[in-house]
Amino acid sequence: MRYNTVDPDLFKQAMSQFASSVAVVTTAWDGQLVGITATSFCSVSLLPPQLLVCIAQERYTHKLITNSHCFAISILGAQQLVWGHRFAGLQPGITDRFADIDYSVAVTGCPILPGSISWFDCELAHDYLSGDHAILVGNVVAAGTLEGDLPLLYHNRTWVKLNGHLSPVRI
């Protein structure tokens, strides 16, 4: 399915909410919802609005994204540490990462986490295999932003948030 891309001004506004932070990549395929923290992500192009996200190739999420041809990215705020741990697989015993989360969907039907400081709904444009990771490029078809929270960061193998003066605080 082909979607229209998001307005470039909205894309810039959503991207400007953070420097680099914890991102959760989600997709839906054949009734299954999956989500995982991304190894990295960044903007690729403004016209058309495109994002690049990197995830482990062996993950089930990669297979479902290539089957569904779409994914969403939710940028976690500093208050969403629990969800960062959940989608990174750091909470033992959780089999349904979406349990008790009132997620929404945008254009593609992929889950978007509530309260995310920014989110992007993407149609898969390219899937590059590189070593043990997959580099996914998506055309951004919808986006949103929530002002008033700071990003949750993962730095030096530690989850951190920024205080109001852009200094990291270990959490």
C-alpha cells in the first residue's frame, strides 16, 4: 500500500524534540503486535521525510516489519523508563509488551506508545542487511509531537534523562 508522506514542517517539529534518545520500533502483522528498542535511528531526508532505524537482524521484529512493510517509532520521554526497559527485554516474565498500554495507531496501523515525546508512522522504503543488523528506511506518513517532557537517553550502557540544563542524570 502506498501512503502520502507527512508534512515536512511537522516532521521537522517532531524531530527537533530530542537530540538522541530511546526509540521503540513497533509493527503489526497478521494480528501480532511487536516492539523493540532500536539500536539507533536518525533522519535521512526531509523531502521526502524519511527515517532510518537499525535493529538486530535476528529479531522477530525485523521479519514482521518486512512482512507488513510498515513500522512506527515512538521516542520515549524521561518519564517512560519502565517502557524503555520493557521493550528492551529487561523486565523478565513479560510476554506481552503491550499489556496495559493504551497505545494508538495512525495511518499504517502500527502501535504508537502514548505520551511519547515524538512519534513517526512509516512505510518501509528500504531494508538493508548489514552484518548482524538490519537498516530500515521508512517514508514518514504521519508524525506527532508532545511538548513538555525531556527525552529518555541511553548512554554508556546506562539509562539517563536530561535535567533542565542538559546535564545527564543517571536513573
